[in-house]
Amino acid sequence: MTGRRPAGVLIAASILDSDLGALGDEIRRAEAAGADRIHLDVMDGHFVPNLTFGWKTIEAVRRVTTLPFDAHLMIAEPGRWTEQFLDAGCDSITFHVEVAAPQVGPALARIREAGRSAGLSVKPGTPLAALDAYRAMLDIVLVMTVEPGFGGQSFMRDVAKAKLAAARAWLDPAGANEVQVDGGGRAETCEVIGRAGTDVIVAGSALYRAADMTAEVERIRSLAGAARAATIQA
């Protein structure tokens, strides 16, 4: 399960904008650059209008790094495939609260039973209230600040301002659970993200298209961390 949240902001490198033909090398590059986690966007062409990869790919690259694997399942039936993603070596599994409701509780329970962190994500148009029934089962709330499905989209600043701080307060202002933000995470947006008390920034195109990934990881972490620290102190 997710432990007490860290003092700083963690960077989860999303491989969606990496060279998938050299995925092992791209994961190693993110690790060498100082990323804290690898974020794995799984898409099925049904829940979102895009296809990426499944648990077999995750299983194949699990051996290339010791960094935590943070799976974000943008699929219609996460409950059907939970066991496969656990077996593939995912350290945390987050899926969308907008999927068919009967599978949500059992899938979250199975993830936690396996000793992994369980999360739910909300699309930009979905209110945080949709998570209320599952509050006691969550280690992670993932706030989408773009529409799920494709990398490189523009950051929805209004969604970030409306939901991130509210999600932090809703979960546990002092403790164990974590708030992640996915969509448009980069140096230009990390101040508003940090001010909201966000724990984990998912960054994809900002890292994999950077001239210097190491410098970009540090820049995002530093700017977001400073904004978060200033808010906590205030």
C-alpha cells in the first residue's frame, strides 16, 4: 500500500510519448534521469479512443528497472483483468470510476489484498463526489487534467484548480494516501499543481521530448515542490 506521503513531489514518467520500439531503453532513460516511477497508460480502444499495450508488455519490461510501476488502466473492464496486471508486476493500479459500477469495489479490494496500491481516476468532467462510495478503499486519487486517451494535450488549469486541492483534503490532508495529476504536467503548469498539495505529477511529453530529461525532471520537481511547501507553510 502507499505509505505516508513524501515531503516533496514525485515524478512519474509516462511512457506514452516514448519510443515504444525501444521501451526498455526508454524506461532506463527515465530512471537515469531521476524519475521516481514509471507510469503505464493502458488503453483498450473502447473506454478511450486509443490503443496502447497490455499486461504482456508490462511483464516484459518489468525486469529492466526496480522503479515502481504505476499502471493507469483506461479500459472498460478493469475488473476482468485485475489479476493479470497484478501478475505482470504493477506496484499500483488505478482505473476509472466511470466504468461499470459493479466491478469497481471488487477490483479495488483485490488490488489491496495483493498488497498493492489501489486508485481511482476521474475524467475532467466527473465530480469528485463520484468517488465517495469508495473512499475507504483508495490509496490513490488520480485527477485527469486532459481528456484521457492521447498524450501531449493542453493542461486544463480550471480543472486542476477545482479538483486537486479538494482531492487532497477529501482523501487525508495529513497522511497516507496520495493525489496524482495526469495531463499536461510540465514546468509551466507545476506551480498550480504544487500549490494544490499534489503528491505525484505524471509527465510524459515534457520529459520524452525534452533536450535534457534529467534537467527537466529536476525542474518540474523543484518548482512543484517549492509551490507545495509554500502552501503547507502558509
